[in-house]
Amino acid sequence: MNIRKILHFDLDAFFCAVEEKSNPALAGLPFAVGGRPDQRGVVASCSYPARMKGVRSAMPMSQAVRLCPELLIVDSHMGEYSRVSAQVMAILHELTPLVEQLSVDEAFLDVSSHSQPPEEMARTLQSRVRDALGLPASLGVATNKLVAKIATDVGKAAVRSGDYPRSIQVVPPGQEAAFLAPLPVDALWGVGPKTAEKLAELGIHTIGDIARFPASELARRFGKNGNDLHRRAQGIDPREIVTEREAKSISQETTFATDLADGQTLARVVTEQAGQVAHRLAREKLAARTVTLKLRWPDFTTLTRQSTGEQPISSSQEIARLALQLLADNRPPGQPVRLIGVGVSGLGPLVHQMSIWELPAHPAEQAKAERLNDAVQALRKRFGQDAVRRASALD
């Protein structure tokens, strides 16, 4: 039986590391990348000195500033992060074509075909990314994706220097269950707060406790997830590297700096979001069957409503029409809105540039409409999504 060699690669505080490259004066300081506290901003990433003060990603920036009054706030530069991420992934692909990219800063690699020990390959990869791009990274090494990912997390957590961890954690073949055993149950995939609470009621607090608990009893109490938990607790994960991921949905959301109650402005935002979603569909040559509207009230109550048609759609007009109808049906008059979003799902290949609901009956009018649509898409591709907009979307 061939033993697999899986690396989990994770850039350390990626956004912060990129910002430090642009501004070396930030090195060693507590800072966070994200939105402003007075605009309901959240922490997208934070430096390790900031983490020593209790700041965490996804935390409201206002809370982060209370925990760390000296915190510096840096605006995000997503275009630059994407550009640097592409350079990092290119280096990973030089080592092996079996790369599963999870996000801009994280990936799995299958290096089973290499004769070199996987720990050496991890150190080589870490050094290449550091030397070529000046970015710190941590890696987990194991025989499968589950254990490799957890190894990275354990390796990072063990470094408490206040600097980038730059850790490499190796789990030798056959030691998977022993490595996982002392870890808390929430370190295991599939264990959220509710599951952890139910496990604690059974006296299960560590992953080792799960592995020792009768599998049949876990299945009785948790269904299929019980069998999965028991298998994962033993460090078993047969999943292969997935080199390409098919998009399942496309969405666009806006969180307002202050709650918004004006219906006309909300309609303009929805129309604009529909245009952005349609632009991404056109770029990927996709159409969608379902339109989703997401609404969040000031008390954080969140509604998600969907409309599914008989035919796939791809145009901004049709997406906006369905989203605006969902808005009218689900938002009480005058109800303030904290967040609003438009999304599409049920994606498939784009067969026609326009939906059958939009095509004029007369062939000449149809050809004219198709030429106009092609021209709009060409202008947006060349000059950006905002190059051509509907008058109704303008203030």
C-alpha cells in the first residue's frame, strides 16, 4: 500500500504580510487590515502583535480597537492580494500539479510521487516563497488532508513569539490518531459549538474521547455525522486532492455604514448588485436558475429568500427583476436594512447570451438587442463593471 504525502500550505496573516512588504514600518506593530470602526468595519486580518492583545479576524473593528487602543487600521487592497496569491500558487504548481487551492492564502498539495521526504519538501517550499516573495508561511505534513490541516493549526498555535509562526508540523504515518487524541473536539472538522456541547454532555472532550466512544452509539445519537466523527477521530480521511472547483453560487453583498430605510435607494443597490452578479456570470459563461435575496435587519435578524424560474437566466435585467420582487415581498414598508445582498445559484453553461424572456419577437429587433448586449459586455470587460450602468442605478 502506497503511503500518501500531503502538504497543507497556509500563508501567515497573508493580508498583513503583503501590507508590510509595501510599508515595512508596520513590522512589529499591532495593526489590522479592514474597515473603519465608525463604519461597522470588521477585521479581515491582523498582525501577530495585535493577536497578542486579543484581536482576531472577523471581529468588529470597534471591538478590536477597545481591546487594543493603539491598533493601527490599514485599508485592504484586494487586487494586490489576488495578484500576490497568483504568484504564490504558481510556485506551488512548480512543485506538483496536484494543488487544491482553498483560498487566496491556503492550499493542499499531493507530493506522493516525489522520492524526497515530505518534511524536506515543506521546508523547501517555505523557503522558496520567502525568498521569492518575502512572505511567511506555515505547513502541515501528513498522510491525508484532514490531519495535514490540523497539523498546520497545531504548529501555528504552538508559536507564541508575537511574530509570524513560520511553523512546520509533521505527523508521521501511523501516528495520526495519537496526534489527534489530546486535541479538543472542536479541532476536528464537523464539530461546531452545538455538536461540541452535545459531546460534552456525553463526557467527550477530546478527539481521543471520540475515537474511544462506540461508533454505533455515535451513529445513533448523531446519525451519519456520528460515523464521520468516529472515522475522522482516528485520523482517517481518504479524500483526494481536487485540482479544480466548480462554482456553486455567485453573490454580492453590501453592509451599510448606517441602517438604510429608503426604498428607492435600496432598489438602486439591488439593481447595481444584480449587474455585478450578471457581469461575473458573463465572465464565467454561466447562467443561473435561482436568484437569492439576503436581508439583515438592525437587530441582526437575517432573511434569505429565493426565486427559481423555469429557464436559466444570465442578464442583469432579469436578475434585478426577480431580486426586486423578493425585496418588495419580504421587506415591510419603512423597515431599516443593515445588509442587503443578491446572489444566484443553480449554475450551468450559458447557452444564449440573453434569456428567452428578454428577446424581442421580431428577428431584426432580436439582432439589435443582441448587438447592444454584446457591446455592453465588451465595454465592461475593457473598462470595468461601472463603465456602463443603468440610469436608474445613478444617484
